[in-house]
Amino acid sequence: MADIDLLLARAKEFHGDVCAGIVLGTRMTMIGMRELRMDPMVRNRDLIVYVEIDRCITDAVQAITGCSLGRRTLKYRPYGKFAATFINLATQDAVRVSALEQERTETPGPETATALLDAPEEDLFRVQKVRVVIPEGDLPGFPRHQTRCSGCGETILDDKEIVAEETILCGNCARGSYYTETD
């Protein structure tokens, strides 16, 4: 398996520093890839990763695996959990690695990152073999489907449309937008 110092350096370069989340994310990625028999020092084109939080661990996962939203190999699920699921598309094997909840009484700092680096794996992580069915619209590659929103007229790719009463809508028109237009 790859040297953790090299992988931490890669994550640090991408993220900007080494914090508790970078250490957790690096170790999670090493575990996930080890369980799938993949080498984190080599770009694995058959790897897709679902992350469940938009915090530092996700930067470590992205930096080490090379998976990204743009390549459609990094998937984000807003569950607020320190967890990631690693999937080998070639074998359909999948493993979910989640951080075990720890009581934290102090603000994380360099001491916390060092403690997380030195702690036994079984004290920090739960590792589960799982099954993931990836919808065709979420697979890497060119868009397989596109349609147009009947509300705003914008194009919707990759089966992300919402059909309500036989009307095709984008997420903004169906559920409300995260932005408002200004003059």
C-alpha cells in the first residue's frame, strides 16, 4: 500500500493544509482503495466515490483518487456524515468507510490531526461492504439523455429532470432555486 506521508502531501497540496479532516479523508481513502484492491498511487479509471459531506475529507478523497465532479466520478450526497463509498465499476465491488463518532471537547488542531494519524484504524472507522446501483444518468461519459424544462426553457442533462403532472421541470422550477434574479 502507498505511503501515507505521500498521500497526505498530495491532500495537503490540494487542500492547503493538513487538518483533522484531511487526515481522516486520507485514511478513509486508503482503506476504501485497499478493500477494492486498488492502488491510490495510480489513477483508477474504474473508481467512483460517493462522499456524504462537503468538508475537508472530500478534498482528501478527491486529491488522492483523482475522482472529480467534472469527470463524473465523484458524487456528492448531502448527508452531513464523515463517510465515503468507493466503487470499482469493473467488478461492482463497493465499500463504505465511515468515521466512528468521537466525543470532541476541544477545537481540532495539529494535535488532533496527529492523534488521528496514529490511532488504530478500528478505533476510527467502520468499514462495510455495500452494494450500489449507479443510475445510468450518473455514469461517467457523454450525456446519455437531455431534455428541456417547460418552466424556464433551460436544458437538463443526465436524467435530472422532475416530471410533475406530465410536465418536465428542472430542479429550480420544481423545488425552488438557491438563487434569486436581480436587476
